[in-house]
Amino acid sequence: MADIWNTIASNYVTVGATNLSKTPYVNVDPAVYTGTWNGTYSTQKKFSIAISDVHGFRAKVKYQSEGTVKYSDVLIKDNAFKIGDSKFTVTKIGTAQVKTVVIDPASGATTLLTAYAKKS
């Protein structure tokens, strides 16, 4: 029984030490985000991200990449949001960085793909 409590206590300390963003959610300019963003990963895999209904710091997003389609309502914070295994960050008007974690089903190995998307 003591082992269970030790595990819980050590994980509680670990989680408590996680550095979370202290910035509040703030309204964003819908014109900066709304539209379709297209890009290509270094693996030559193309993707597109369609952002719509931007109100305050909320938006509706569709991520599409060669056989994968994900829909999500997202919260925009610090010029970024996450959809599935991808993180979308506006770096300047009309350009965004997209980072996606890909898991190899055979080996379980993970790879981080980074690409830039342009708003069309």
C-alpha cells in the first residue's frame, strides 16, 4: 500500500512542476486566422488547415493530410492552437508553423514533422 502512495506522491510533485502558460486567453483578429492554410512536410506529405468561425479566441478547424481528416473546436492562445497531434502557430501574417507528431505503428517510434503553411 505504501508503494501506491509513493507513486501518487511522486507524480503529484512531477505534475505540479509542469510549466503551464500563465497568459490569459484574449480575443484575436479573425482576419489573421480565417481561411485555408496549405503546406508540405519534409516527407513531401501535403496538408491543409481550414479555419473558420473565429469568435473571440475560439475557432472551428479542419486538418487534412493524405487520408487523415480531423475536425475540432479550438482555443487560440499565444497565437497557437492544437488539433489532434498537430500544433499550429501563426509566426507572421499569412505564415504559420505546423508541428505534427507522427507515430510509426510498427516500431512505436515518434517523429516530429515541422513545416510552414501559407494562407491562401
